[in-house]
Amino acid sequence: PVPPSIPCSKRLAISSQIETAWKKILFNQFHDILPGTSIPEVFVTANRDWEEAIIIGTEIVEEALCAIARHITLPSPPHPNAQPLLIFNPLNWTRSEVVELPHSNKNWTIYTAEGQPLPIQLTRETLLFLATDIPSIGYRLFWLCESSITTSPRLRVTPSPNSPYILENPTLRVTINPQTGDISSLFDKINQREILNGAGNQLQAFKDEGQYWDAWNIDPNYQKHPLPPTQLKSIEWLEQGAIRQRLRVIRQLNNSQFTQDYILDTHSPLLNISTTADWQERHVLLKAAFPLNLEADFATYETACGAIERTTNPKTPAEKAKWEVPALQWADLTIENEYGVSILNDCKYGYDAQPNQLRLTLLRGSMWPHPDADRGEHYFSYAIYPHNDSWKTAQTVRKGYEFNQSLNVIFGNSQEGTSNFFALIPQPLLPSLAEGESQNSRSPSPRIGMLPSQESEAVPILPPVASLLDLSAENLILTAFKPTENDPKTYILRCYECHGKPAELSLNNELQLNLKHSVNLLEQPLLQQENDVKNRFDLIQPWKVASFIISKT
């Protein structure tokens, strides 16, 4: 919601802007626009609508976060020149994540709110540090200080010819084949287990033609027509430090080129694969394949507010027809709740699975309704997440959201006890990390805020670290917190249960908010018999989408 510190007239204007942007997004979810199967003229208008919606949403988020920031009481800084740095978490659970900041040519140090220095890593133009324990729908204060100690970017190490490239943190050890750029080993150090049963992240290409609805349908027999493998062009280290390791692999397929960065952060159980593709193929299907060292009877795929299972050993005609499965942020193979692997993505929604393999569909080269439909540059990321137990115990749902929703970062200036924070429309941190590097091939970076400060009369009432809203239950995902359609002073909280088991909703927050009663999606109060078991509206049944009226104490 728009913070109360923003004047009422301004809040009404913002609500109108949000409605305008939302309707543009909904209109462009038409079934030929959304998947990219319309003619080019359609996307001239659609791209304009999407860009406008992004700008509106970004400006409103920045203004709202800065309005909150101006209410934060700042402790004494560790140094007189220290700048406050607020890290906001948009998700409803505590998380830790590497934050990336521009550092220009100065020497910087990061401190906690209490004044403890934190480890940092410098690249040529960015500063990295691990922001730990950012609260649910909340924030944590850090300090950014100029330092008299000179810290130089770590030099890139060039291994001897034909020796493997290794990325390693306390959780994973990843070995990259110097001849192909594939993953030759992915070792889970916690569970002492090799994840792969063959080369991982193979870019497999297939001939894909003969379909009347070319842009809509994949050739059911594509696996009978494999194309030659990609050819490795180069491999080099971009970052090797205590916070992040990044290895760049460039491969070629006919006239197309793929630049992939293998990224392993210090704390992370995920191996991120950030990709830039110059795609020029016709009637070709491209998949990323991960042969796994396990045998699972079922694959699980995320859907809207839920998950579905599909057998990996299809027997009936209906099962055999489901050889390509749509999914949102992840798909998973798990051996009877013992051990599994999830593949996360940020914008690729087609998977196929065998008992010991997951593949993610990356690109196609259809010729109709337009021969240049997908030709050009593409930017996307996916990640492999090995885990113990089931995907539910391993919190794969949360990992998928974290992979798609980064932390928000706001710089500020300060006087003791007060704050004047800056705001900004998000921009790429830097044009490049290294000569010739595309800015879009990098891993998703936290959004950065920084414009000229404005005087604020806000009274500092919030602590340096706070959770503004916590739903308590680990299997509830917050999807909306908004004013009601009829009363801007009353709010709706909407969430869903994501593990297939009952969840008890309990609000913990700094805003003195309480659950009032449950409503339907039209924001109409539910009759008593429509509420959950024993008329407890705060007990949410498995997979249910639940909405509540929120009142202030």
C-alpha cells in the first residue's frame, strides 16, 4: 500500500496510476500477445504498454520505500562521513542475499547498523557484500563509509590449459569442463553427494518443424532430430572473491551465440546461470539439460498459487501426451522426499522430465506468423538447486520467489537521529563489468535508489531493523497487500498456502494491524458457513487462496 505519510490527494493519484498500469498488463495477457505468437505490429503497442507499466510501478515503489525510510531513526554512524544504506525485502520471510553497489573509484567499507565492519568484494566497478537476515516485508540498515584502506579488485586467475574451472562455497563445488563449457560435476558438500549423472547445462538443439501452428506447437518428434552440439568459443573468470565467483562461457550454435555466466555466491545453495543469447536459428528448439544422479517417479511443477505432479514414466495415452509441461518459477525431481533437485527460472516456462533428467526449454525459431519472431538478443537466468528432503522441506517455493524478486536498495544522507533518503528510477548499475560485457548478462541485481534528497518533516518512529509484516506460517505466500476498492483507508491482505497442508495465519508487524474477517476475491465478506473449518477464518486450507480485511489497532 501507499504509506500514510504520503498526502491523501497524492495517494488517490497513485491508486489511479496503479489501476492504469494494471489494466495495461491485463490487456496484454491475451493468449497470443503474452507468449509472443502475434505479428510484429502487435508488440510495438504491447512493448510500449509494458514499458509504461514498469515505469509507473517503479516510481511508486521508490516513492513508497523512501516515505518509509524517512520515518526510520538512525543510530550514531560509525564514521562522520557514513551514508545510511537501507536494504528492503519485498517477500514475507527473512532472507540473506548478496547486494551489488557501484563504487566508482573510491575505497568503501560496509558496516552493520551497530557499527561492525562486513566483508566486501570489489570488481572493477562494483562493490559486493552479503546482506544477512533482511526481515519479512521489512528492512535492515547498513552504513556505507569511505575508507582509508585501499582495496583492489582481485586479479583474475588463468588456469593452466585443459585444467577444470572450479567454483566453490561452503555448500557446493562446481566443476566446469574446459573443453565444452558444460558442468562436469556439481557436488553437494553438505550431503556429500554428486548431483549430476553426465554433463550438466548441456545446450541441446533439435530440428523443430512440420507443425501447421508453427509458433504455437513444438514438433512431438523433435527428439528424433538432434543437431550437432554447441562449440566452445571462450571461457574466462570475471570474478573470484570471497563474496562471489563468476565464470563466463561463450558457445556457438550455427549463427547463434550464447554467453553464460556461472555465478556462485558465498552463502547460496544455488548455482545461477545468467544468459545472454544472440538467437538467429530457424526451426530449431533449444533446451538446457541436466542429467541427474537420482531416479524419481514424479516431477513437480509450480503453477499459479500451487504445484502439480506429473509422472516421469508415462504409460497411458493421456500421460504420454504431457511430454512438455508448463511451469512458473521452478520444476523439481525428488526421490520419495529423500533428496531432490529443483531448476529455477526467471522467464522460461517449459520443462520436460525423465526419471533422471530435467530439461528447461530456452528458445525456439518459428517461421510463422512471422519469420523473425524470436530472432535477436535474449536475456534470462536459471539456476540449479540441489536439496535434501522434499521440495517442500527445502523451501523451493521461496527460492523461486527470491530468484525472481531481488532486494531493494536505497542510499541516503543523515543527521544523527533523522534521515533524508534519496529515491531513483532503477537503472543498470553499470554498463559493464569488463570490456565487452553485456550489462544484461549479469545476475539479477538489487534495485538501487539515489536522486537528490528532499526535505522531510517525517517523525522518526521506526527502528533501524524492522519487519513491517510477517505471516508467521512458513507455507503462506503473500500475494497482495492493498487498499480495498471501496475504501482507501481499509486494506486487503491476500495470500495462498503453498505446501498442500493447513496453515494458521498470524500477523506479526510493526504497523499494529489485525485480521478483521475473511472476504472473497471480489472483497465481499464471506458468510459464516463459507469460512474455514470450525469457522476459523485464520486457518487456511491446503492450496487455498485467502483474502482478509485488515484493521489497525
